[in-house]
Amino acid sequence: MPEKAPEKEPPAPATAGANAAPTEDRPANAYPVVQLDVAALSDAVAARLAASLLGHVLFLKNQVPFPVMQLGRIPSGKAASRALKQRTELLASFDTISSHLDTTFSALSTALARCAGARAGTRVQAHVAILVGPSLGTAKARVIMGIDGLEARIWGAREDSGGKIAGDGQESESDEDEENEVGSSADDSDDRAEEPEVSDDDDDDDDNEEEDDDEDDDAEYGEEEESASSDDSQPANSPPAPGPPPPPYTSHADEQRFLQTADRLLSRTLAAADADGRGISSEMTPTQTHVLLRAPRRFAHPAWIPRQGVSASLDGALREFMDRSGLGLACADGSASSNRSVAARKNNKVEGVWITARDGLHVPVANVEGGAAGQGGEGPTDDKDEMIWWSWDGKFVGFNDW
């Protein structure tokens, strides 16, 4: 009977992270931080909190009259036909993107793990943008969720005992070798069957030849022993380094309990940030809401579409988000934080929240060394590693009637 996996401890209280403390060259973080008591953030945690943040944005930006989870509890008989249709369409879109996010972060984790310089099991940063406005280019509000500590791993890869991924090419080569061995053994048996019988008159000559062969065999045997002893003196090839240990087993009930705790922690963090003047609530007229994801070009998912046209504006928003978090490229080298005017920031500032692991916020490696996984600096060496923005193929239309 397998041992029961230890229950995960509830996430730690929301803090700014141990590594996000302000210094002379790095300003304080202007965004709330949800710090979870785990070594790395899994794809399931990222998906759950991304969907939860989307629900909060829809309600706090006045796109729905009630929280998303309460919209489905409103009796349908008392609602007008138009309001019922709008509510049904929004709930259907929310259910669809919630299911898509489960596989989205698995595909993102795989794409980041395949980038040049990345290793399986490393922790990376990911960013999700929620734009509220008529279109992607005319957004009235921009909310970015930064995920610091997402585990990068190749999902679906099967490794054999030697640490290599089993493929069809190896199987075909082994089949060819077996066929060659079978063919050679059959030829040898035919040759033995066609050999003529040796007459009795040649027995004496054969005995002399056998004695000479024995002497030659003894000499060859001595040479083989010398070569074998010399080979033993040389160090043998070291076995390949073992891969990272598998993650500890977690039951479905424990995982759901942890996700619910993280969800509640996000809600409390947003409420506390709103009380401190750092919240994302604002009165807006009902409009459309779009969800975007920053991922490498190698990222593949049927529900996400690359958006080259908005990459420049979203990269600027992300740069502002990183600068105000104290993690930007300019903040890392101690120079000016941004060239954007203060008036532009006040008119349409970037809002957001951070989700981090136990170690808190970290300055991305690319901001210091440059070029790693296409996160910044000199840029990626492979075109597939370039980070671009992808948009979800659906949308949310706000309403205020119920």
C-alpha cells in the first residue's frame, strides 16, 4: 500500500518577496505580490490564478454586475432575454478559457524549456496581459500578471533507462541489425552444408596444420591478454549524469486544496492593495476584454494567435511593469528607470500583480547577462526563442444588465 503523500502547507502570507527589497539603485515594488510557499510554481497553479485574476478584472473594471462565480447563480427566469444572452455568452467564454489555460501553461513551460540555454526544471518568468478596451490597440486599461518561478519542463517526453528519448529511428536500426544477423547466420549454415568431405589420405597433413594453428592461437591469445590488461588500466567511461528527481506525488484532493488556498490568497491580496491605493478597481463602461500571453515563437497551442502588430505597445507596457516592480533592465544596472513621461503614466498606467514562489521576486537573468531565452539583452540566437505576444482567440463582452 503506497504511503500517503504529505499534505502541502498553505501558502505564506502575501509579501513583497525577500528579494524585492528596495535599494539605492532599485526602487520599491509598486505592485502587490502573492507569495506562495512552494519551491516552484506549477502549470496548474499558474492556470488557476490567471483565470482567477481574469474574473477579478472583469468585476473590478465594472464589466460585469457581480463576480463571475455569482453570475451563474442568478435565476434565469427574472432576467431579460438580452441580459440572459450576454451573461450566458460571457460565462461560456470564461469556462472555455479556464479549460484552455490548463494546457496553455503546460505548452508554455515546454516551450521555455526548449529555448536555448534553458534547462529542464529551471524557474522562469511568464507574463499574462489583460486588456480592457474596444480592441487590442485601443485598450483603456492594462493589467499584467507576472509569474516569477514558473517551472520550465518538457511535458510528454518519455525517457528510457539510458536517459534518451526513445524514437522510431532507434527501433528501425535495431530491426535492420537483427535482419543482418539472421541473414549472415543463414549464409554460414549454407556454406557449412556445401563443404566437401575430407578424405582419409589427408589426415596426416591436417594434423600438422592443426599443430601450427594451435601455436598461432597461443600467440594471439597472449596478445589479447596484454591488450585486455592495458584496457583495464585505463579508466572506464563514466555513466551519464542522472536527471532531476521526479516531483513528489501529490493527490488530486491535496492539489485542489492548495489551489483553493492560493485563490483565496489572491483575493485577499487584491483587496488589501485596493485599500492601500494600489488596486485595480475602476469605474469603466462595459466594453471588450482581451487576454494575451508572452511566449516564444516555438509556443504552440490551437487557442492562441500570434500578434505581431501589438508587440511594440505591449513590450512598452511590460517594460513599465518591470521598472515599477524594481526588476527592469534600467533598474538592474542603476540607470534611469524609464524615459516615459509622468503624464503618460498617470493617464494610462500599467496595473498588475505578481505571483511568486517561496524565494520571492528575482531580477531576470537576461536583464543582467542578456539574451537568455529571448527575455532581453542582445536577443535570442534562435528565431524560435524570440518572445512575442499571443492573444486568446476569444473575447469577453461586458454588460451591466442582469
